[in-house]
Amino acid sequence: MAKKSVGRIAADANVILSAITGKAALKVFTGSNIEVVSTSSTLAEVRDYIAVMAASYGIAAEVLEAQLRLLGIKEFKTEDLTPFLSEATRLIGRRDPDDIPLLALAMALNVPIWTNDKDFDITGIQCYSTGKLLQKAWIIEFSLNSIKQPIFNSTLIPIMVNNISACYNRLVISNGTL
């Protein structure tokens, strides 16, 4: 099936965590041409949860950290969003102050938000859940079973291991050490 680009989207922490653990959100990164962007505060939140996710899924934290780097999310600093922060605060500040920078990013870039969280529904910014985004992007259909369970399988794990090995080898070759 042909891929259809839906452009750029601002990702919330919950979908990034889903992607790094191999759930359906990973398909947005591996099966579409969507450019995923996020804020430094959102990515810090993801990093804060990596140890919890590693324990929950029985995956080494280092593997999840490497997977996060391999996703290639373009990061924006909060200070770059200053012109949009007051409006974002007005729209979502009372409901979830941690979401202010991501909303400001979506407003600054005029892009939708990718989240499985309902907090953004009150903002007027278009939001996509993972399921809706996969449909919109014309990514290969997934079953209800693939949403409930991680998609780590005999096909994905070697790809991840090869990607991690390639990154490690580039670090060793370019720096001589880690």
C-alpha cells in the first residue's frame, strides 16, 4: 500500500513512550513520512519514565533510550516558543500545565498534536490518537491484538538490534570511544 504523507505532527509523551516500547505508535515512525516534533520538556518527561517502562516490559533501559534516539524526533526548546506560551497557558494551563509547551509548539508550527490524552480536546487544536493517525497516514492496518500487545517480535527485534549496533559502531568509529 502506498504511503501518504500527512506532514508534521507534535508528539505528546504518551505516544513516544508507546513507540519506544514497540507498540502501535512505532508504526508512525517506521511506516509513514510524517515528521514528528516535540518539546525538550516532553522528551525529558519521556526520559523520566524510561526506567518504569523498562521494568514494566522487561526491556533494558539502554535499549529504550537507544530506541528513543533512533526515532529521530525533532526537538524544540521552550524558549523558542515564547510568543505562543501565554495563549497556550490560557487554553490548557489549568487543566495540565505540563502540556503548555507542546500546545505552544503546535500553535507555533500550525500542526496537529499526536496524543492519546484528552487534555488537548479543549484547545481547538486538531489532535490525533495513534489509531486515527495510523488511519490518516494510510499505514498498513493493524489488529486490535497489536494495540493490546507490544509489536516486539522476531522481525522487529533484529531490526532494532541492527540499528542499535550501527549507532554504537558509528560512535566507536567517530570518537574512538564511547
